[in-house]
Amino acid sequence: MGVPDGNGGIINGEPTPTDFVIRFDYENDRGTKFADSYGLNLDVLKGQTGSYPSNIDSKGMYLRLVKAAEALARGLGRH
């Protein structure tokens, strides 16, 4: 969440870094290993809103994980 910086701007008010990298390590069915890294920056979220799911129980979290993994798998070949 952004907070006013006192000069008319907004700064990162979250207990997370503004810049970070997410890395995925995986392998195919033949044992070939792969790694992908994505640099992310929280500044792109300034002024954005979001919705948060209510299914945070174990089953709901598992289903969300599966859907996220499927979306990542679809997107890996689209660089």
C-alpha cells in the first residue's frame, strides 16, 4: 500500500522491498532442469485496487495454487 511521502508523492508503505525477483526452478519429464527469473517492482501497482479471495482454507489455497501454476505454464512459451 502506498503512503504519502510528504512531498505530494507516494512511497512504499508495505513491509516488503519495492524491487524483487521471483525465480522458478522446474524440470520436464525427461529430467531437464530449467530456471526462469522475473524482476518485479511494486511501483507499477501505485494507485491500483485489488480483490482478495475468500477461499483461504487448505482446499481453496490448493486450487488457487493449481490455477496459478497452470497460468504460468501457459505463459512460459510466450516470451
